[in-house]
Amino acid sequence: MAVRIGVAGAFRSLSGMHTSRPAFWVSPVLCVAVLVAGIYAAISGLGTTRLPLLIGGLVVLVAVDLAEFRRYPVRTPKPVAAGLLALRAALYVGLAYVEGSGLARILLVLVPFTAYFAFGQAVAIGLAAVCLAAAAVSVPDWYAHVERVSDLVMLTVGLVLTITMAAVAVRERDGRIRLQESHRTVAELSAAAERARVARDLHDDLGHHLTAIVVQLEKASSFHDREPATAKAAVLDAERSARRALGEVRESVRSLRSFHLLAALDELVAGKNDVTLTVSGSPDGHGTGALHALYRAAQEGITNSRRHAGATHIAVAVDLDSENARLTVADDGRGMGAAAEGFGLLGMRERVALSGGRVDLASSSSGTRLTVTIPAARTV
């Protein structure tokens, strides 16, 4: 009874462990089979079975397996694996001598089986040959007895099957590890893409509105004494921009499923006397991601024209046809000159590229023209 409880506890411990060891249940199952065969042999008087030694040896064997699995849940270092393999082989031989039915010899198949996981196929096959030779040598004139030949044939079959099982288990384990690594890589890439998206949204939303607020406050400061009414209107415009910025930050947290390009563009240019908007075509047939990319490009284009180019007039044109969604932002400013593209333009290019489009930028001393073209979504 104590042995049965101990074996059951071992199974529970093994099943509850987080381990990636393949086929870790094989050794306990064979130990249970040998225990049942030994008890039956002792009761029926079949051969000479030293039951206390058999039970003690099996308990030690299961304890070794448990200790190894707990200490090395994934892979046992080769020096440790070699020592444990020698210990197990000695236990297998000893159990074969104290168990009268002869079934304990089946434990020899665990030698190449265990070795496969630590040392590979070549070592496992070599040890299988050694086990088979040792079994043959231990029985004098085995070739003259049909029963002995049959036992060796069955042992050979068992060795072949266990090596095959080990090979399949190793491939399955390695495939699972690669799959986990792939999942981890995908998660890291997704997190990086999400961080880049949030960075672009923060730059596009807050950058645009903060620029507008700064411009309006500077205007209010300049006209405070000369034209109080103009200064007051500029402050009110700055307040509206601040409220829009707060609203868009909140909106960024929500889904973009309800995004409407035309309404967003109307709100974008509202109150900007230096910006004109022209829209033709329909957004139907264009994906939400593409339309949102166009809106962000319009934001960035207007911000750059007002903040960096010193433009007095900005023309925004959107053309939505069955083939492409196209945005053009043209100004009469001083151009970009030799200045390098900043984070805003880089984020715009990334966003448009994700939608399969392209960004064209032409700049001279007489103005800058930004063109974004995104192909319409194709339906199959």
C-alpha cells in the first residue's frame, strides 16, 4: 500500500510540474509494470523475487527521476546526465537480478531512451547495442533456446521503439520551444509596433495642437496692446485648440472604427484662416487605416507649414477615387532647405507605408508640396 501511494504521489508531482521534458512518464509507467510483475512472481512462486529489494530499488529509481525533473525541468547538463545515467543503469541491472519474472529486464530500454535526450541519437544507438550485447552475454548459450532468442528479439524491438519514441519526443519538444520563441518574438514586435504607433499619435495630436496654441498665444502677446480684440480672439483660438487636443487624446484611447475623414479634416482646419480645404470623391472603398494615415499626414503637413516654413497660405486637397486616396498639402513658405526630416515626417512615412502608400515631398524657396498616395483597398 505504501508503495502504491508513493508511486501515485510521484505521478501527481510529475503531472503538476511545469516541465518541457518529453515523455517523462515512460520511466514511472515501466516501474509500475515491473512492480506488479514482481509482486505476482513473489505470490505465485515464479522464479526468485526478493520483494523488499525490488520495492526499495523502484522507489529509489522514481526518486531519482523526480529529483532530476525538479532540479532540471528543461534540460539536464551533460556531466550530471552522465552520472545519473550510470546510476540508473546500475539500478536496472540490480532490479533485473532481484525480480523473478524477468520483466525487469525491460528497464534496460530506458538506458538509450534517457541518453537520447542528453547526448543525441548516436550515443543512444550505441548504448542500445551495448544493452543488447550485455543481455545476450548474461545468458549462456542463449542461441540454443527458443525462449531466450525470443526474449532478445523482444528486447531489440523494445530498444528500437524507445529510440524512435525519443526521437519523436525530441522533435516535438524542439518544435514547441521554437514555437514559444516565435510567439515571444511576435509579441515583442507587436509591442514595438504599438509603441511606435502611440509615439506617432502623440506627436501628431499633441504636436499639432500645441503648435497652434503657441502660435495663437504669440499672436495674442504681440497684439495685446495694439489690438485687444485680435489678442482676445487669438486667446480664444488657443483655448479651442487646447480643448481639441484634450478631446483627441481621449479619442486616441478609443477605437478608430468610427473615424470619419471628412469631419476630421473640417475640424482640423476650423479657425485657421490661412488654410483652405478641398475634398473630392468618397471615402467608400478606402480602409480606415489609410484614411487615418491621410488625416495624420494633413496634420503634420499643416503643422510644418505654419511652424517651420512661415507660410501665409496653405492649400489642403483630398482626392478620393476608386483607385487611390490622395492628399496634397501645398504652401507658399520658404521651404525646408537643407534641414533633415524630423520625427513627424518619419512617422508619417512609416504610417503611410503600413497602408501600402507612398509619400512624395518637394520643397524649394518658394514653397513646399507634400503628396501622399495610398491605393484603394482591393476586394477579392
